[in-house]
Amino acid sequence: MGELAIAHSLITVWINSAVLGLQPRGDFNNADTFRAGKPVQTCTLRHQVVIDTSTGYFTASFEMTITSASVFAVNGASYLLGRTGEVYHWNVYGKLTAQGPPAANIAGFASGSRAAMIVTD
């Protein structure tokens, strides 16, 4: 009736050059082009997907544990995307489509991180 997939991986969140006021260089055909920015967070990832293959409905959960976070600035304000050791979750639900794009209709929510703007005087 269904399939279960569990994956463990690493994630790096980069602030790209467009936010830093430079010409954007990201190309979705070449993932390495997004690494031109500054890494602002790394996480371990546990990802689980359950698909009902008879209907196409699915649920997916993502558990990310922050392994590092670096302060970055945008328009003169400093930000920090969480703190080392924090865990946050994304949950999405949806239905695979018979034709694409898109390949699925998805809705979801995230919780847990204490991202913050850093105020310095």
C-alpha cells in the first residue's frame, strides 16, 4: 500500500551574492554555483517520507539539528539563523500529480528555530 524512505544528510545554508549586493551567479543546472556566497548555517538532516502509492498522497518530515551558525549582515543589520544544537522541523503534506510540472501539490509548516536579528549599539 505504501513506501517509506528515510535519509540522513548534511545541509549548508548560503547567503547568496544578490543579497550581498553583487551580481547573482546561481544556476540550478550547476549546484556548485550557489556556493559563491557565504555559508551561514550547517545542519544534520533526518528526512522521512511516507507515500501511499495507491492514491499518491504523501507526508514528509525533516528534522534538522544545527551544527554551526554564522552571523551575516543585510542592509546594515546583523542576523543569526539559530544556534548550534537547536533542532527544528519541517512537515509537508501533499499529493503527487499525474502530470507535471509541478510534480506534486504541497503544503506544510516549520517550527523550532530561534533565528534572530542581532542588535549592536
